Amino acid sequence: MEFDGTFWLPSQPDNRVLGRLSLSGPAPTLALTEAVLPMWQHDTTQPNAWIPRPVGPDHEALTIHGEARGLSQAVSLLDCYTVGYTFEGQRLTGGYCLIGGHTSADTRFSSARFRLRYLDDWAELPGLSATDTEDRKEIVWERSEPLRVELPALGCWLELVAEVGRPRLGLRGGSLQHIAELRLVGLPNVVLRDVWWAVAAIKELLTLAIQADCRPTQLRVLDSVSQSWLTVIDPRIDSAAAGQVQVPSRILLTRQHMGLKALATWTNRYDDLRPIPAIVAGVVGAEQHVLESELFELASAAEGLHRRLDKAEKTAAFTKAEARAVREAAASAAGSNDELRRRVSSHLTHIRDVSYTERLGALLELAGAAMPGLNDWEQADWKERIRQARDGVAHQLPSYRNTDWEDRWREETALLNSLRWILTTLLLLEAGVEPTALHARLSQHQRFVIFRQQAREWLPYAFVRDEPSDTA
């Protein structure tokens, strides 16, 4: 999508330049017929000398206003930087674009509306019904009241509503589409960054619940001063996915299983858990996988999650006095060798911290009530294999010597998926999902069932081949 128009700097509204705005790529781009900022600037260190003006994302964060004829609306490009100068003018790339008004990076918003991929399937909202008689077939949509929950983390309300798009009628038939939308109502005049915080939090939770990438497909914000609705164009928004109709083979949790309150609980915990949800959701929603890097990411995220969970034990089972006595004894044994004393002190600084394998054991215990089959694992061997995988990548250690690639990728896949399901389970519990409900859904979830079968076959000494002892 390309639109011709006139563009200018907010500080120079009379200096309007012709240009072409492109919204087709991953980020908005602007090609101007003349430069709105000069290529050269005075060299303050030498008289009568000129030097190139510093450009690029490290030096510029420009706001540019415009009127695009094809859009018939005001346009604002924000966080822009110069890509280069040509004989034809100046080329810029924008961080994001707002269509419908002239704004700045400090503009405040009092409401927002957004859609996510697969939101309709997760929401399962009522409203559409059908009647079928001998001479008449009808599809009826009845507007229902929005579902609401308070979001204390943002000081607003979250609403889940359903709308029906314009009917599509043709000679061979027609269609009526039910569209779910999330709304942030009564925002306390926040900047766009705060809106994105909420969108990211909910997107990551639903990615874990649906087990598919729930990227945003649309975002609109309400300018609290002009009361105008603005459409956000941003690389994080995949408008092409708005028409996605292929539903994942089986959704792990829908709204009926977790409730709208889970979104409120999640946003209250989100800052404490970051960036772990984004790491896990990134692996869950990835279309292509790189085994070793993803296994390392999740193995590291497991330690990070343990540090963030309120119920997890953070220190070893001995006192500060005992730890101090060990450090003093080790320092004394090092004698007068300063380098040896320094290394001893460095290695024993965190002696009271629980070990990595102890952290993994604690996570297994916390997930036990909600994740089927954990009691069938040989947990000591599993923890050791995860530790080896993490340390092997972190320290670039040789691994899988004299092992066929076929065996290697199968073992790593089993370990990767085990971490994926453990971390997914724990994060969903942090959102307030009931352990019994999650246990029941996992037992029926196709991907989880396949994981258990493959793990027992591909890595039997960690995932015992015996039939599971619990119902699944």
C-alpha cells in the first residue's frame, strides 16, 4: 500500500514536502521529493566547515506529520530516522504510524481496541444462531452485553465484545463473520507504550493457552484530547493474519476453561514474570525451530522462572553463618596466594543459592498437580540431561560424541518439548488457571499426548516407557 501526499515536521508546518508513504513492508517508509532536514551541519570545532549530519536510529527519533491523499486522513509517523539522501530528496523509515490524526510520541490515549489471531476461537462468544425451515433459512445475530473484568495493573477495564462484519453476498451464496475484539476502557490517559504493554501481556498468555501464535492483527487507540480513533500501523501488527481461518487442531484452553479473570490475574503478575512469558511464547508460536538455541533458551528460562515464582525456595538448606564459615575456611586454606583466594571467594559467593538441578526439581514439584505424567519420569536423569544441554551451549562444550544425528535431534526434541510443557503449565497456573482443569485439558490435548509418546520412545532413560500411572 502506497499513498502520495504532503509531509512536514511539526515544528515547520509551513515547509510541506511532497512524498510517498509506503505501508507495505515490515515498517512504514517515506520517500520525500525534498529534504525536511539538511544533509549537512556546521562543524562546531572549525570555522566555516561543514560535516554530514548524524543520521540513523542511533541519532534520530523524528515525528513527521502528513496528509495522504489515498487515505483521505491525517497521518503521523513516529520514531522516524533517515535512511539516506538522494538527488530526489530524503528517505526515512518510521518506527510506527498513526492514521487518523496528528500526534506526537507523548500523545495520551483513553481507550484502545485490538484483535488477536485466534481470538474468536478462544472467546467462544454467543450471538449467532441459525433456523432452518422448509422454505426459509436464516442466520441471526443478537448483540450481547460485553464481558468485563477490571485490570488494576493499568487502572482500566478490559472488555471482550463480539461484532459482526458486513455480510458478503454473491450469486452463489453469502457469509456472515463473527469477530471478537478486546477493549481497554477508561485508560488513565496513557502513552502508546502502555497500551502495547497490555497487548503484549494478553498476546503471550493466549499464545500459551491456544498453543499457537496469537499475534495482534489490529490496534486502534482513542486520542484523549481530540477524541479521535487512530489506527496503529506497526511491525508488531500482522494485518494479513486478520483473515486467518485455519484454527489449531485443538486449543488447549478457551475462555470457558480459564475465565476472563485469568487475564486480569495475568496482567497483575506480568511485570514480575517478564521476560519469561515472551521466551516461552516465542518457542510455542515459532513456525521454524532451531533445536539447540531454543533448548538453551528454555533451559535458561526455567532458572529465571524459578527465581520469579513466589512459592519457590530461593536459598539452600543452611544458614548464612554456616556459609560464612565455609568461605572463611576456604580462604584460610588458600594461604597467601592472592589469586587463589580471589578465585575461592568468587566461586563461593553464591554458595547459599540453590543449584540449577534443585531449581528444576522445584519446578517439577510445582507443576505436578497440573501436568499429567510427571510421576512417570526418571526425574534425576531428566534434570541432569537438561543441565548438560544448558551448560553445553553456554560453554560451547562438545556434545553427543559418536552419536548419530538422528538420535541427537530426537533426544533434544524430547527435552525441548518437556521444558515447553512444564513452563507453559507453570505460567498458566500463574494466571490463575485451576490445576485440575489444566490437568484434564492437557490429558486430552493432541500435541501433549504426542509429546509423551515420543519422549518415552526417544529418551527412555529420562521418560520411562512404562504406561503412565495417572489418567491421561
